[in-house]
Amino acid sequence: MKQKVTVITDSKGKVEATQIGHGEMRDPRSGILGSIVAGPGQKIHKIEFDVPQMTTHADVDAFHKKLADHLSTAGSGRKR
């Protein structure tokens, strides 16, 4: 199922960070509202993407690779 995902990439398109959602909703348990922010030379992408279950660092690495491939071939959806 597709979910809103915020993605930060470096100047070469490598995924540096991801966040489920676009930072517009509070965590239902803690009430905390958080959002990732692009730094100098980075880009922020707000897209919808299939997010798999991830339990290991290798799962996260594979997900980041899929995201980078998607952003480089299909455009980046909405960039800021």
C-alpha cells in the first residue's frame, strides 16, 4: 500500500533520510510532531511510495536504493 514518504537526497541523488508521512501529523502515542529537513546541497522530495516492512539495516538500505532508483527514473514527484 502506498504511503506518503518524505525523502532527503544528497547532490548525487543518494537517499540520506526518509520519514513516513510529510511531517503533518502528530504521533498518536506521544503527540510529538517531527519532520526531517534538507541541509545545504540536499533536496527534499514528498512522494507516495510502497513502504515494505523493515526489520534490519539491510532492509532499510534496500528500501533507500529503491527510492533512489524511483526518484532518478520517474522524476521526484513533488520537490521542495
